[in-house]
Amino acid sequence: MKLLLDAWFERNNAQLRIIDQYSGQEVIAWDKATVQKALDSGLICSEDFKQQPSDQEFLELAACLGI
């Protein structure tokens, strides 16, 4: 599985999606409330998403998100 990160935190309708690049299926889809809760708790940080993560960073992110 090759994953694609689609994260928009600084929009009115913030979202975070992780998509299987081969099938196009969403693996994770967080809405504004879920993103805000994760940001507020420190689970994620917008700085972590300034660029597409490396494979190792993606594995760490996936483990943190419970994938």
C-alpha cells in the first residue's frame, strides 16, 4: 500500500485524509472537529505537514493515528 497525505488545517473546513494511492480509497478521513481536537491535544502539529512525509515519517504518523 502506498499512502498519500491530504491535509488542510488552515482552511475554514479543516480536514486530514490519508488515501491509498493505488485504489484511491480513504484510509483515514478526519473532519474539522477531529482535526482541531488532535491539534489541541498535541497529537498532531501543522508543522508536521508542511511537506509530504518520508516513508519513515509516514509509518510513524500511521502508528500514531492507529492505522
